[in-house]
Amino acid sequence: MYDAIVIGSGIGGLTTAGLLARVAGRRVLVLEKHTEPGGLTHTFRRDGFSWDVGLHYIGQLEPGSPLRTYLDYLSGDELVWNRVPDAYDRFVYPGIDFSAPSDPAEYQRKLIEAFPAEARAIRRYFRDIRNVNRWNTLNFIKHMVPGTVAPLLRGIQRISGRMALGTTQRYLKRRFRSPRLRALLASQWGDYGLPPSLSTFATHAMIVGHYLNGAWFPEGGSARVARTFEKGIERAGGAVRVAQDVQEILVENGRAVGVRVLDRRGPVTQERIHRAPVVISSAGAPVTFFDLLPTDGPVGAATAGLRDAIRRIGTGTSAVTAYLGLRDDPRGIGVTGGNVWVSRDLDHDDLPGQSTALLSGSPKNAFVSFPSVKSGETHHTAEIISFVDADAFKAWRNTPRGNRGADYSALKRRIGNGLIDLAETAVPGLKDLIDYVEVSTPLTIEHYTSHPQGAFYGIPGTPE
């Protein structure tokens, strides 16, 4: 019997299991539905090429920083981090080509140089990013302090709470006159999955602040995260098992006592029961409260409010990705390893229009990443990502993966060609390097992660 069971081997599940194992010496069983551990930190391979499906860059990893200390500890110092070049993000719009430097003072100076009439608002923006991130920190801390202290923290939070919980769009429109500058500052919304009209400024500030001192990427690719964390879990007597499709959390007398699993490792699927005094779900809130826990009886009544809140807030965004295998090193066409955000216009908020354009083969925006350059691998690759309405693929939801029909394949080819054409406008010469193309859709994400409608960022970070 294990001391704890963790459902899902994404970064949340692995971090939890790793800390329980390394700090407390607990025997932890991690159960993963996919045949590879790591959740959205896993990679997949084709003909020697390797792509990172969810992890593209991480900030705040300077040696000695809290996040770096945690990751070094959990990986047993086996994770090696490559610094992404100074211009970690490049934003390309009609008439705008701006690269974000890995220094907040230099970033501010470059923005003021490009938009001198907005100098005062730009300086205030960087102050507001810092203030709202302090609000974010207090938001976490207030759940971990004695009840007598929490009201004091809530009082301090009220000072910047209105700004933090307003939308990003509202903040940008109130502070800046230039539509071009507003669009530029909102560029990284793809890192949290909600356009400015829907996201809280607190979420936007968290992401912007996270990258202000640059970015890092694991040497050898993001799969190294799971592989190194797994060793610490196993040394404490635990295990990370793949092809384990958890069907339900077992509840007895109002307490979680284990899980029922379909073990798909062999030629014949077998049902197994695993018991433990602690069960931790890292499968996402919708899956946990709608699929894994009872929705009737005492447990259903106790969690009804959470299910109502999840329904009310809704599902987050999903995306398509074109995975490219390249015949040569993209540094030969000027690629440095930084990411490229390319848009045909300044409108981030027209999600229906963006989705329609993408499906027709003329996407309006995309994120372009070069994992092989960042990871140091010799088989060179690129990825092009764009957000899409998952409902556009519902006609194929009940078809088997790998055999969804000719019309689905044709749609994926059209999407892939459109994404490549758009990326070419910002990275000339990319087309000539392509040897292999594979396209994933929201159905792909949902199949491997169980996230409803392929919503890989989970519950959307709206003001509500």
C-alpha cells in the first residue's frame, strides 16, 4: 500500500509527488493516462525529430532563485537549464517588429523609445506589474497563514485589488492612447490563454512579470523534467506508472481511500484497485469533480457548489499546433532560439474571427517556437501554435484517433499550410527548411490529457 496516490503526471502532480517523496519520505504512486509521463511537459518523436508539446520557455530561473531551487531539488540537480537568447520574445505586427530584452529596465527604455508620447504610462505600467504581482503573492499566502492573519492580508490586497481583478483590456484602454502599444503589451496573452477582454490583469501581470528577466529551457527537451523528478519518487519507494486510466476516486464514509484504474499496459486491459490514505487529483478541476468523484449522495452534495462554479466560469481555450521537422539548422536563416509572436492585425479579442480564419487556411496570429535550438538537440524542429474554437472539431469527437476521415485530414493540411505561410512572413526561409509536418487539434489534446475540449490551461482566469 502506498502513502499517497497522485492522479496525473503533469508538472503539478510530479511536483506534489516529488515533494512528498523527497521531503517527507512518502511512498507515492503517480498514475498517468498517457503512455509517456509528464503531462504537457512530455515530448514526442517522429523519425528522430522531437517536439515539446506544452513547455516552451520558463522565467525566473536565475541560479539561486526560489523556482530554480525547487526544480534543482526535485530533479536531484540533474536538470540543466539553457538560457534563451536575450530577445526571448519577438512581437511582429503590421508596421511593428519589437523584441523583448531580458532586462526590465532595457525593456522599458525600448518601449519609451518606440512610443515616446506614452513614456509616463509605460513607466507606470511596469510599476503596476510589480504591484499586482505582490497582490498575486498575497493571494496565495492568505490561504496558508493562521486565520487571525488572513484578514490583515485581505486588507492590504484591497489597495490594488480593483486593478488586479479588472480585465487586461480595461487596464490597457485606461492607461494607453496608442492602439499599437496596447496590442504590443497584450502580445503574451497566449501564455495564459485568454484575450485582453476576458483575462484578469492579475493573470496578465503574473505572466509578464515572470519573463521580465528572460527565459530558460531544459537541455535535452522538456521530457527531462519528468524523467529527473521520477528518480526521487522511486528512491522513496514510490512509482510513476503510465497507461493508467483512472476511472474513479473511491470514497468510503466521506473520505477518499483509493482509485479504480484501467491498466492499459498490456494487450488486455485490466481493472485494478489502488488504496491509499491520501488521494491527490492533478487531473484538472472539471475531470475531478464531474468524472472522478461521485456527483450524487453526500459527496455530490458537498461538491455541488464547485461544479456550479466550474460550469459558470466555462471552458478555457484550446489550440492547434503544426509540428515541423527541419532539414537544416534554422539559425542559418536568423533564428536565435527566441519565440516569435506574429499577427496580421492589432485585434486580439476577435476569437471567433481568428478561429474562422485559421480553419480557412488564413490564420491571423500564431506563436512560433524552435525547441531544438533551445534544447541543444541536433535534429532540428519548429512548432507553430494558434488558438481555435474547439467546437469546430466536434463533428470528429467520436471518431477514432488516427482514423478520423479524409475531411479531417484535409482540414489539418489546410490549417498547417496556413500556419506555415503566416510564420514565413516573420521568419523568411522557414518554408525551404521543412521536411516533415504534423498537425494536432483540440481533439488530440483532449485524447492525451482528458482536459474537456482540449482546454490545456484549465479553468480560464477571468475576473470571476
